[in-house]
Amino acid sequence: MPRRIYVLRRPGKLDAQGQPIISDWNAPRVAERSIDELLGICKALIADRSLSEDEVYFLTSWLKANEQTTNVWPANVLAARITQILDDKILLAEEREDLFTLLADIVGQAKDGIGAKTSTALPLTVPAPPIFFTNHRFVLTGRFVIGQRANVAYEIQERGGTIEDAVTGGTNFLVIGTLGSRDWMHSTHGRKIEKALAIMESGRPIAIISEEHLADHFL
């Protein structure tokens, strides 16, 4: 009986290295990985509480080399701001300070630069809107300084609000806890924030508020 020889066949949609032939299939995964890398870069750049001209141009070069990321929040916001700043090809000290503030908002850095991991402040609705509880729908994300998430939910429900697990087109308020969550997709934000921003871009209003602003309305 002749010996059988088994030859492993490569799936037709993969190249010789086992990678998808259509690069767009990998785009979402690559973009998410790049966002994590970008957040790490932002944290490193502002770790010394200042932002040099060389660091700004390094960040600009990184964004150009990772164009697939500039369509994803918060890289899109950062890329737009840098483009605006460098439009006249002059980088002023106050522009570097403005960019430093943006980086700090993106990574959720505490004012003193140290302490527990905190959530991003970038997507918060400005100015912070009044909060109405009755017949309004709330989604909570992150960890809260004022207490456990269940306790925060209880306070909202006691005032007539409804707590939901997921952000939808009917969500009225997304409340971001001050402390980051180990369950978030990225170190400073998660899927709920990304979903809320996507819905807002489609024209549906959602107020994104901080836990501090919410606590003010508990008084």
C-alpha cells in the first residue's frame, strides 16, 4: 500500500506568511494596538511635566507613520490639533503648553502627575450640562471615587433615573468614573466611551459627564 503524503494547504485568503491578503481585514486590530502604543507615548512625553519641540515633532512623525490610527479616537483629535498648531510651521511655547494639556486630558493624568490610573477627560461634554434624572437613561463606566458603581447606580435610580448596561442611541448620560478600569480595552477608556462618541458623530446627543459633575447633582 503506497504511503500517503499529507500536504497542509494554505487558506486561499492568506499569504505565504499566514497573513490576510486583504490588509483591511487587519485594520481594526492594528488600529487598536496602535492606540495603546499612542497612549503609552503620550504618558511618556508628559511624564516630566513639560513638552519639548523635539517631542512634538516626534509625535507628529509617529502619527504620520501610523495613518490608520488617525481615523480612531483619540488619535484623530490629536492629529487634528497638531495639524492646526503646525499649519504656520511655527511652534510657539503657548502652543506646546496647549498640546501638553491635550495629552494630559487624553491619558487622564492627575494634576500632580502621579497617583492612580485615571480616566480620560477628553470626551467630556463642555460645558458640563445640567443633569435631569427623571425619565433619563444613564450608563456608568470606570471606577468611582465616591463609592462602588452599584451605590452610584442606586443614587441615580433614587432620583428617578434609569441605569443601563450598554450605550445606545437612547442613552442620555454616560458617566465616567474618575479611576480607570482594568476591564477597559485601553488604559484610559473603553468601548462605552468609543460607542458614545460614535453615536454622537451620527447626530444623536449623548452627554458625557464626569463623576465629579454627577456628585454635584447628588447634593
